[in-house]
Amino acid sequence: MNFFQQLRVGIVVAVMAVGAARAAERAVEVGVKTTEWNGYVRVDFPVAGRRGLVVAPKQAAPGRPWIWRTEFFGHQPQADIALLARGWHVAYMDAQNMFGAPKAIAFFEKFHAHVTKEFGLAQRVVLEGFSRGGLYAFNFAVAHPSWVAALYLDAPVLDIRSWPGKKPESKEWRECLAVYGLTPDTVAGFKGGPLDNLAVVAKAGVPILSVCGGADKTVPLAENTAVLEQRYRALGGTIEVIVKDGVDHHPHSLKDPAPIVDFLVKHARF
């Protein structure tokens, strides 16, 4: 029985037990909302007190593959839309302002368990990390490499000392230090970021695509993806980097998402 069937059965049971008024209250408590997103059915629902969503294709591809946007859902969605057309699901969970810290990964674990069970999605997922979403995507892959089919990183933050650390007076830096349990004095020795744990992901054979602006001043290429590429290749990992010459942090993605889609279709291991 799938998620929607379970929901309908639950409401029918409520009607039989306590009447239509209580059934309506139950539907609100469930918190499920169905809308349309770029021509596809979008389902919003709560998980562990956070907002989550899944966008469904017209017809699911064999194995029910999916891509999980870890931050900034709906921004430059051309790759997501192209994958929906190929039968992939698209998902998102709101864990904002947690910068990929262990607290965020704990929420992500609950979301992964929920959508693989209730929506029947593949155990493995492509994680899509835009900007600071790179911290979430990569740290989840470090925590659960066997659950990751591939990583698509887009102008990703891979070292908190690069961003937001270079703006020590910023609200983001204060929030980042707090959620990791760090101070300005202890952060120098921090070894819990993506670039510190590449071997775990490489050993699991996770393929990586990174799309970056060559002139990114917010999340400098040289401090993030360039370091990732060099170290990951040295570990024997599969990685492709697309550099957009002269482009700053924005715009993300590619106008034509075909290179992104082609890489994921070829390399993702569901």
C-alpha cells in the first residue's frame, strides 16, 4: 500500500470512528498538501517537524531514481525538470541555517527513511548541492555513502572557513559556528568538513559532477571545487568539473542542463 492509499484509508477509518468533523481534523494533522510544480504533481508533508516535499514524474523510471536538492529548492531548476521528464522524482527537505552540520544530517536521515518507504523511492539518491547546499550533500554522503548514487554540486561550499568564514562578522558565520559547536579559536582545527573526509566517499565509488563559475568571489573555486577535484582524483574517484569562464557565484547551473543530465544518467548508481 503506497503513501496516498494509506492516507485515504486513515481518513476513512477516522470517519467510521469519530465522524466527518474529526476526519477533517486528522487530514489537517497529517499536513499533506498536493499542488503543481512546473507541470508535475508536488506533495508537501512534514517530517520530524520540518517541511519536506517530493515532485513526481508523469511515469516513474525503472528503479524509481530521484534527485534531492539540499538547499534552494526551485532555484535554476532546469536539471531537475529535465530529470522529471526522464522519470526521476525530485525531493527537498528544509534544514536551512544548519550548514550541513550533524543536526542537519540527522534530519536528512529521517527524511530519507520516510520517502524511501512512503514513496517507494530508490535507496540510493543523487544529492544536488547548490552553494551552501554542498555542505549538506557531501556530509550526508560521508555519513551514508552506500545511500548515494552520485553527487551533483553547483558552486558548492566545501569548507566553512572559505564561506562563511571569510566574513567573520556575518550572521551566517555566527550561526555556522554555533550549529557545529565551534568557536573562532577552535575552528582552525576543525576536521568535519567535506574536504576532510573525501576518502570515505571515494572508497564507496560515488561519482561527482561539479559546475562552478571560474570567477566566483563568494565561494572561490580555488578553495573549494579545485581542492576537491585534485584530492578526489588522487584517491581514484570519478569526478567531472565544468567551469564557466568569467562567471561569478550566480547564475547557478547551466542554461542547457544536458551535460548535467547526461553525467547523472551515465554515472549514477541506483
